[in-house]
Amino acid sequence: MNKTGQVPVRRGLYPIVEPRRSGWLRVSPLHEIYWEESGNPDGRPAVFVHGGPGAGSGPVARGFFDPQRYRIIVFDQRGCGRSRPMASLEDNTTWHLVADMETLREFLGIERWLVFGGSWGSTLALAYAQAHPGRVSGLVLRGIFMLRKAEIDWFYQQGASAIFPDRWEDYVAAIPKRERGDLVAAFHRRLTSPNRAVRIRAARAWAVWEAATSFLQANEDNVARWSEDDFAIAVARIECHYFVNKGFLANEDQLLRGVRRIRRVPAVIVQGRYDVVCPMTTAWDLHRAWPEAEFIVVPDAGHSALEPGITHELVSATDRLAQSAAPRERTAATPAGAARGRRGRAQAPRAGSPPRGSSRAAGSRRS
């Protein structure tokens, strides 16, 4: 209730509009990423960065933005969703994805865009913004995840298990007791097995554990979707690949230390108080390092962007940032992709750092 004793009306998603155009953009000899554009072609550019890694995007992603005021860009990261090839781990790192975002921005002729991401999407959004601060007009982040060891251990080794012991039993049942001292490593061995049946069993256990704990109250439709074979294999393989490689970050505090590069970027951080997947301590650490960003705690929510209170704050944030957009942010730049061709490629980056060439092209310092 508010100060007048009334229950505030919460915002829902905007109507889901159909894409105006879509396609696949080749970003390496192996990978093509799916992209789509909807909303107002003269609106403020915004890119939706999905979670996982490996979860892919869907039509609901468009609903967080007013289609009258935003030029909405949605894409699927390497190896998932509609991108090709499915579930591939080859040339699939944080810095490849950062480079892919720059390739996509240039291809679409966008000068600067609002970057919107939750969970792993917040990780990638932070990594991209710190590598290319001059290309980011604003950030909306939710369910903060910075891929630190304590965060991985909490959810995949011990911690969340105390809150969901029933779901935890199903998760660990895929791993023999003798291997449970390092569950992420044990799952990784199975998810990279040449035996599809072994991969599927491990993938379902991994994916259902995450899906079952993402809402304050269980969402069985979400659990059913995440347990589908192809989806489960993609999200489990790619997540586990990133986690055993520590996110391909130079050190686990890289994203916290990099806040200095984005301190003046308008930003909103939204966090569910009862988020079990990405507990609030991570968002709090980011808030303490970045007090200039607006920090909102939703008191009756877990992890998912579709929790009513979180949806309300995310939509409200994009509305506020649309009103504050500078005129030049509402106008598309000359399409760089037209000069490069529709299937431009991203440069292969070094592990632990953004690609050098595209960072300098953005007119910003390297982190």
C-alpha cells in the first residue's frame, strides 16, 4: 500500500507487436545470430539482452518497451534460440558476444542504444557497456549476476538447496554421490558427452532446477518449457560452459571494477528481494559501487522479469528513460552494415578483455 492506504496499480507489459524485419547476421565462420526489429523505426533504439547464457529470447521481450517510442532490437546469442548452430560451444565466450552486439549495432546503423538485460543479460549488458560506454545511452538491469564464485556456489553447489530441498534432490540425482563435491564440473562432463541420452538427462536436471526456482511462487509452465530437450540442452550446455570458464573474465571482480567506465550512464537496477537464483547481495554490491544508478528492490518478487512487481519496475524504467532521450538518440545513424554487407563478421576477441578494435572505434578507452 502507498501512503494513502491504496494498493498501487502495477504496470504490465506493452502489447506484443510483430517484428517489422528480422534475419540472421553472420558473426564468425561458424555462427549466425538471429535478430529482429519492432516498434517505431524513428524511436529510441533499445536492445534486449536475454539471460542464460543460452536461454534465447521470445516475443515477450518486446513487451518491456513502448512500441510507439522505442526502436526495439531483440537478438539470440550464439548457440541458442534461433541462432545457428544450436548449442555450439565453439567460439562462444563473453567477449565473442560483446563483439556480436557491436557488429549488430553497426549493421543496423544505430549510433547509441539503451541496453536492457536481466540475470545473465545483466552480466553481458555490463560487459558490453564497459567495453563500449560511448555506444550506450542507458542501462536497465535486473536480477544482477556477475559470475563470481560465491554466486555460482550458492545456486549450483550449496545455498539455494536449503530453500528448495525438494527441487534440489531432483537436480543432484543426475550426479553420482562420489562426484557431488563439484557439481558444476560433474554436470559439464555429462553435458559435453558424445552420448545424447547422457546430455539430455543432465540438461533436464540442470534446466528444471533453474526454472523451478525462478519465481516466488512456482510457475509450472516455465518448468515445462525449460524441460524440453532442445531448449534444456542449449541452456544447460552453454551456462555450464561459461561457469567452468569463470565467465571468461580476467578476474571475478572485473565487472565491479569496471563501473568507473559507466558511472555517468543513466541506469536503473531492479532486484527482487527474494531472488534465489541471483541473490540480492550481488545487486547490493553493484549498488554500493555505483550509487549514481537508481536502485529499486521489489519486496514481493523472486528472480523472473515476469514477476508482477519486477515487470512494473522494468516497464516504468524504460518509460522514464524514453522521456529523457536526447533527440539524436531517437534517430538512426547511417547504416554501417550497408557498407559492410549483411553478413559482416565480428573479430575474434582475446579471453578476459573486450575486442581492441571495436572498443577504439567506439571512441572509448579500453577497460
